[in-house]
Amino acid sequence: MKILLDECLPLDFRHSFPEHDVHTFRWAGFKGKKNEMSIIIVAAPTNQLEDLLPLANQIVEALETLKRGAVIRVPESE
């Protein structure tokens, strides 16, 4: 799983997740960005195209309704 840690967390906290691909906001080039970023969490079984394609329309719909600071999960949790 990929994890992006906010810059307000200690840098060494990333070592607490050795089984995951963990980066910080600074590494991703987001240092200094306000917490007004909107996020779409794509919850597919894998990152393979055959698992992502069925979610494409839902992602587009989420993008069209996305508000500043919102967090949307695709597909929505039940």
C-alpha cells in the first residue's frame, strides 16, 4: 500500500510501516501546501488496468463534484 504522510508528522515515522511504500509531503513536492488539498482514494484490488478501468466513471464523477478539502473514496464504502 502507498502511504503519503503529512509534513506535520515526524519524518522518521515513515519507518513504522516497513511493509508499505511510504513517502512524505516533502518528498512528493507538496511541502508548504495548505491542507485544502482534495483527495480521491481509489480502492481497487490492485493497480492493474483491469481493476482500475471499472472505476474510471466513478472517478470522473468524483472529480466533477469534488470540493476543496474533501476526501472521497471510490468506490464508496458500504
